[in-house]
Amino acid sequence: MPYESQSANDLKHINFLRKALRENSRISISFSGAAGWKGTLALENGNFDAEQGMLALIRRIFETDVVGFEWEPLTQPLEGSVEASLSLARALNNWHPDAERIRIYRYNFSKLPPVRLKAAMLFRMLPDDRPLYSQLYQESLRAEGVRLAEFLGESEPGVLLKKIRIVLVCYCLGTLIPIEPPKPMEPVVRENKMEVARRILTKLRSN
């Protein structure tokens, strides 16, 4: 497929990865970094190729600036694969994004509408992340859901890093579900009593 370029502040590559995982695509995605690196991830039925270097590449994709990507269907089935939830949690176990990358994630995720979290990842998260994951889940149970701008609000740098990691994993796996705003109730039109009586009389006369 054609090469898709993007700016350093863009997250199109993450949105595309999320789409491929949610649709259980059989696909190969090649990424290009601003520093000149290149790497390819193969996906099949929501799993990553188990080849050596897969976790390091996932970590790099989330840590550094990606300036473009391209993709093509897989022509051969994967010889071995690892579940995406496990791969993402492991890959981000020891990641070190700089302050600007954290700012970009925080800015973009804060623009999302209220969400509800599907509790599917608790035991895939790092033990240190589980209390924050549970906090996000509990806050998302509110009728109005939770805004990620609130969850990612004022936090110490170390805590914010954990929160961004949790949101990234859940976002890519599609376990953050946007909440549709309630539709406004349509006004009930009440008929005038005289109109009702006139309609009944007209019906009686026609019989």
C-alpha cells in the first residue's frame, strides 16, 4: 500500500495499529522513524509475530517519533505469535519516552470523548500499574464515563508515565469505549381537548 507520511506530533501510525488489531487483520506494517530507523511488525488475528526483536520494535514505535508507515497483507501465516495484550504490556514495561512524547500523548488522548473501560487487562498490566488501571476502570463506571483529560490530569512525572502507558495499551486494544451522549427526548405533543372531541364526533358521523 502507499507510504503514509506524518508529522512528529501525529499518531496516525498508532491509530492504524489499533485498527489492525481490532479487526484481527493479517497484515505487515513497516514503520520509519525520524532518526532513520525502520522496522516491520507482522500481525495475525490480533497477535504479533513472535520473532526476536518484536518487543523492542513495539517499544521504539511508542517511544520515538515515527514519520511514516506502509502496510501490505501477509502472504504466509505466522510460524509463531504472541497475544497483543501481553506483547504491548511487556514492550512498555521498560520504556523511556521523553517529555515531549509524553506531552503529545497527553494532548491527543485528552481530546477524546468520555469513555468506559472494559475490564479485560487487569492481570496483563504490570503489578505497579494495576491500582491506576483499577482507578480508571472505577471512574469509567460513572454514568457519564470518564474523560481521559481528567485521568491524565495533574500527576507526578512517574505517575503520569504509568497512566500514559495504561491508556496506550487499552487504546490500542480497543478496550476504551467512547460513550455516546444521550439523545435528547423529543417533546410530547399534547392534543387540545376540543380537537380530540371534534375528531371523535367526525368519526362517529362517518359510521
